[in-house]
Amino acid sequence: MKRTHVLAVAVAGALLTGCGSQAGPAAGDGGADGGARAKDTGGCPLTVAGLSEATSLTWELREKREDHPLETMESVRATACLYTAADAPQDGSDPLALRVDVVTGDGIAKVREEFEGNCGEFGGKLLDSAAGDGSVICKRNGTIVEGLVGGTDRLVNVYLVNAGRATAAKLTPAFDKILVAVDGA
């Protein structure tokens, strides 16, 4: 059953990648009016600079998809942002990928419930995150590759899509930092 969850997450990233999503810029323009931040995030709640600083990897916002149905709960729609780090190749020489799903409205409770259920079902333990109020991470087999941050108005689900074991172990200490870097955390 554990393999099913990993496969579902991998498929989620593959589906987003193949959707003809909008590509987001990878870096800001350095403008004093805040344009750099808007360009850096492409409207996503995590900046490339913040993600890179948290992980010591070079990330790029590859795709953004508005009103995207979640693969595990098609009735829930999210803004889905896919980041890749080419300097951390995984199996098959694919770049490391991190996905950020932003959920609002009645989808928040559903996503939180599924997150907590999957964490326990697949042998994980929910832990409070340094990101604050109600933010949690799921620790499985000594590694952390997913977490939730946000409250009642907006929930952000952050997870590594295709990290191998060595990469997951390396990024575990950085996962709280990633959640802290989420806008509005």
C-alpha cells in the first residue's frame, strides 16, 4: 500500500507537467516596486529565492496551473505550482521536483483530513511545524517530504514529488524552512 501512495504523488507531478500549464518565470527583475517578488513566484506562495535559500539547491518555477483538480480528490481544486531543481537529479536523471498546492474554501478540510489520514496510514507521524499555527509535517521512515501550512482561509500543501531516499534524507532538516518560506505562513 505504501507504494500506491508514492506512485500517486509521482503521477500527480507527471500529470501537472503534461497539462500544458503556464510556465512561470524563474527569477525576479530586481525592481523596487515589488515586481521582482511577483515575477519570482509567478503568483505562487513560495518564491524561488526562498525555496533555494531553504534547501541550498537552485530551483525554477516550471509550471503553474490555476483551478487544477487534485489527482487524489478531483472535486477539490487548487492552484498547483511545480518547482524543479536540475542540480539535484533523481532516478532516470529527472530533476528533483517539489509541488505546492494552494487550496481555499471547503477543500481545506478535505485536504487536511486526507493529509493526516495518509500520514498515519503509511506509517508516518504528524509533527508540528516551525511554520506556526496549525502547520504540520509528516515524518515517515526518518524523512520528511511533505507538509501543510495555513489556516481556515487558505491551506498550502507542499511536497517533494520524486525525491529518492538520499535526497529525502538530505532535505528533511530543510522541510520546516521550506514551510516557513511560504507566503502567509
